[in-house]
Amino acid sequence: MTISPLDLILLLGALQGFILSTLLWITPKGRRLSNRLLSVLIGLLALMSLALAIPPYNRWVVFALDFLPLIMAMPLGPLVYFYTRSMLDPAFRLGRREQRHFYPVVLDWGAKIIGLVFLGGVLLGLVPTSDGPLWGHVMNEYDTYADIPRWLSVTTYLILTRRFLSQYKLAGNHLTAEHQHQNRRWLWQFINVFLAFQVIWLVHLVPYIIPDTRSALLDKFGWYPIYIPIAVLIYWLGLKGYIHTRQSPIAAPKVSATSIPDEAVRKAIDLLTQAMQTNKLYLDPELTVEKVARHVQLPPKTVSFVMNQHLGKSFNAFVNEYRIEAVKQQLISPVSQHLTLTGIAFECGFNSQATFQRAFKQLTGISPGEYASQQKNSSQIRI
């Protein structure tokens, strides 16, 4: 078995990527979420290099290349975006809303799903094996044009990441100014290198998706104009990212409850009030202290301290007051006449009927149904 020098470069890049991805995943240095997002990003790039360079020396390798989704580009953009956010915002978490950004990965599985359908049809006797070349052509065409949304997705997320990075404010973050500067400098390099790769990808993509130039392009250059830069990206991204992680502080300074001046407390209360009354954050059924803290640009511990010590409320009680007030307003609104009481509660930010019932009675002393029956238009609401 002979491996060309270019394929050897890709295989070594894949090996390096898997090693650095593993190191980033297990390292105790830096922030765990950031490390693991970068680890997955490098791991996906390494898997792509492996898929292109590995020689099909037996039928099991051929099977894996034909039917397993080894090339997944749709998650790259979200990974870059969320890695950047997690590096700059210690309160950032990957919640359900953030996880939805990864759903388009099914686009990367399309050709493999077509292949598996063909394989299943052959095994069940529904599809003749002689149709294999036709199904293979469909898979190739799918993968060809799927590169367009892949490129658009990565580019869009890179633009969003640059915008987030340029608009990010140093004030209000409890990381030291020096460490913030280090993070920002590293992230600018990180984004710019990816944007440079996108330019290379676009130059290759345009003639690739045109049928008249596709064959000539692949015959002359293959996929190397794309994957050699990926191998370089793996080396640079992995080593640079790992070194930056090793230099990061293990933990951010703690916020002392007694170190918050009265002026800062008043400002925090104003920001929290505005976040609820003006921005209506309480409508988010998955709202957390961390999300509120990101919005008002304060450390989560400061937000919790102000709520507990100065407002005399827990976070849930603070948010539920606004939700219950919104429910009351909707109960007397003609616009909400078509909604059930539970439907109104869900529109106002509650994600559980039991939580709504309990919170409403604790605040008002009566059940939601009793309150609704006291309203002038209660007959128009289906309880």
C-alpha cells in the first residue's frame, strides 16, 4: 500500500488533531466548556482530513467512507461562535436554545442517509444491486451542492462572531483587563484565520459546483487545495489554542458580598428592572441567572447577591412576579380571549403548569382559576 506525500500530510494532520483534541478535552486548565468546544472543533477537522486521506485498503474502510458521516461542516460555525462567547463570558452556558444551532448537522448526513436507504433496500430485496451506480451518482450530487449551505453557514457564523467580538465591552466582566486583552487578541487571530480559510474554500467551491468545470478541477487538483489548509489549520489551531488554554487562569476572582458599594447595587437594581420591564426577559421559559447576568453585563454572583440581599427575593421569585403580572394583564386583554389559562401562562414565560399554579397562589393567595373567575371577562376565557 502506497500513500502519496500529500495524503501523508493529511493523515499526520488528522493524528495531530485527534491528539490535541483529546488533550483539550481532558485538561483541567482554563474553562472546561471553552476547552471542549475547541476540542470538538479540532476533532471534526481531523475527522475530515482522515476521511479524505485514508487509503481504502479493505472493504470495511470503504464501507465507512461510503456510509458514515465523517465530513461534518455544519457544526463548525456554531462551534466557533459559542467558543468565542464562552471565552469572553464566564457565565455562558450551552442551553437548549444554543443546542438548536447544531440541528442543521443533518444536512451533512444527507448523502449517507441516501446510501443507507439503498443498502437497506438491497438487503430487503426492494432495490436491485444494479442500481448502485445511480444511487452513488445521487449521493455525489447531493454532497456537491450541500457544500453551498455549508460554506454559507460557516461564513455567517464567522461574521456574527466578528460582530460579537467587536461589540464586546470589557466593563462589567470580572476577568482581569490583562486576561481579557489576551483572550481578545487570541480570538481575533482565531476568527481571521478561519475567514482566510473561507476565502480559499470559496475559490475552490465556485468551479466545483459548476458541472462544466468540476471534473477538470478535481482531475488536476483534487481536494488538496481545501484539505492541505485544513491540516495547517489543525496544527495552528490546536497548538495555539492548547497553549492559550494552559496559560489561562484556573478560576476567576470571586465576588465578595461585602465589596459591592451602594451605588453599584442601585445600578444593578435599575438594570435588572429594565431587563424585565423593558426587555421582558421573563418571557424566556429557560431564563437563568447566567442569562440575566449576560444581558445586564454583571457577574452572576452579583446578580444573585443583589436579588437575595437587597430585593429579598430568590431569582425564581423575582422572575415569576413579572410573569404573573403579565398573566394578569393578559386575562383582561381581549387579544387573549382565545387562549386557555395554561396557554396564557406559557406565553408569559412559565414552562410548567404546576410551577405556574404554585407561584400564582404564593403571590396572590388564590389559585389562577379563582382569580380568572373574578375578572369581568372571565366568561370569555376557557379555563
